[in-house]
Amino acid sequence: MKILFICENYYPQYGGAEVLFKNLAEGYVQRGQQVTVLTHRLKGTAKKEILNGVVIRRINSFFSRYAFTFSSIITAVQLARKHDIIQTTTFNGAPPAWIAGKLAGKPVVLTIHEVWQGKWKEITGFSWLKSKLHELLERFIYLLPYHRYICVSEATKKDLLRLNIKPNKVERIYNGLDYTFWDPKKVEKRPLAELRKQLGLEGKFVSFSWGRPGESKGFEYVIRAASAIAKEMPHAVLLLLFGATEKYNKKHQQLLALIQGHPNIKVIPSAPYDQLRNYVALADCVIVPSLSEGFGYSAVEASALGKPLLISDAGALPEVVSGKYRVFQRGNSDDLAKNFFALARGKHHAIPLKRFTWEDCISQYLEHYQQLLSRAE
């Protein structure tokens, strides 16, 4: 099978969608499939390269994922004619993928991480006009008839079906996680003790929250809750790690201003993914304060390490969390603090670990591709 990915971002860009597509593409190659990725060119990247067996074609789009929607069309059609099936995702890769599939007569699969209809202003901080323009763009994408819609959670699937997409075309396939990396047995106690000492966290009750400082991540609510928590638990420290700060500079600066002078909050520099496990492991609990979440990698990763979790009720978080956890109302700092105290006292829900493996994810995607191709014969 020859599979063409058309997506606005790909490695070395890093995020939930990029993690999914890199693992799918390389997983397909390991199973004997041929894979090409068409994406927009990032600064410092080659126009064409082969990475772990995946052929990557990067289109000059003025380093803009928005421009990729238009600049990629001709190449997308040319490549589509040489492939059996097209895989894409929301948002900017979807229109050229649909056009290429239509002109080349190839099935197109659309993966949906989150449905943001009616939520753009709330979870992005965009102006009213910019929010409305993005809502129109998203709605336009869903009006195009794709052959299969893959949602990364039941929460996302539920939101999509509200838009009158035909239910028989919609499936749910969870993203995968590398449980070899997120294995609590791989965590060594001595480096953790040294890291706690280095950060001045000895004798502290440490909560940890991390991610890109976008509007949808809700970091301001956990920061505000930290003040109330400190009054009752002076030894409680909130550890924050922000990634991709250059892309979210305005929001990042707002959060830093909110934190300034707070003795119970520590902000640590962005760290490579392979170092993240130690920060999660040293925490006494993990807080995921998102306002919207299509899958929720932070919750799944912390659950895999056996960390007690405090999560918001946004999107898929209550669906994917496992182990010891409590849920608070999204965007409510008072409810966050209330549930934090309960979690710190050992009052929590407890369910067995939920596993989301790449093997299952890859197998299910390939099964849907085969179904579509058999119908086309």
C-alpha cells in the first residue's frame, strides 16, 4: 500500500498531531507500506529527505502553515496519483488533501483531534473577527465529503457528530503512547533526589503542570489556585514547564507576569522530551488544567507513571485518565484548589491503568484503509 500524508506540520514540529503522524508514518513503513509526507517547510529543514524510511516533501509556503493550504495543491495532486490513499488532518492540510483525492480519484481519511466550533474565541484568545473566520474555515472543512473521519477520542467524536457528519463514516481511534519510555520502572530514584535538591524542592509537596502556553491549556487557573493552596499548605510548590514559548510569546509573558513574585511557583526552562519523564516522576501530583483537550497526552503520560492526577473536565481528559485522580470544573480556580486539597489528603478516584498502544492505533488505521480500498476496487 502506498500512503500519502498531507499535513500542515510534521517533525521536527512537535505537538499531539505531529506525534501521531510521525508514529503512524514510521509504523506503516515498519509493516512494509510505502509512505510519503507532504508538509510545509520549516526554517532550517530540507525540501526533501528520508527519515526512518518515510519520504518527506516540504513545500515552500513562506514558512506559513496557512499558505500551505494553497501552495501545496499542485504537488498534492501529483503525489496523489502515485499513491493509493491519502491521510490528512484538520486544519490547513485538509483542503488540498480533499482536492488531490477528488482529482486523482483516491480515498481521503481525515483525522480530527478537536472540534472547535463555537469555542474558538474561548480557547484561542483570538479577536471576535479572527475567531469567526476560523470557525468558517473549520466548518468549510467539515462540509467537504471525506471518505472516513477518524476522531482521537469519544469526546471528539461526540462533538463531530453534532455537525451532522454521517455516523457511518465516523470512527474513534485513540492515539498511542510509548509505554516503554513511560515505564515507572525506568525511573531511577537517585537522579530524582538530586533533581529535587537542585530545584530546591526537598520537603515540599510538588505539583507539576506542563505544555505549550496556549489559551486552551488553562495555565492561568492553576496559577491563581496556587495562591489559595499556599495559604493552607505553605509547603506546596507548583512546578511549571512551558514549551514552544516563541510561538505563544504574548500568552507566555502574560503568565509570567501573573506568576511574578509568587514564592510557591517555580518555572523551569523548556526541556527535551526525553527529560520530561523525570520532572513528572518527581512530582507528588500532576495538574492538567486544560479548557479543551481532544486526547490529553499529559494525562495519559502521568497515568502511565502512576502519578496522582488533578484534571479539568475538558474534552477527553476524564475519558483517558486512569490510576488515582480527581476532576475539577474547567476554568474554575476555586474548584481546582478544593480538589487539590482532597487529592493531597488521599481522597481520589482509582481505576486500573488504561493503555493506548501504538500497535493498536496503527492496526486500526490500516484496517480502515484496507476497507476503503476494497470498496474502491
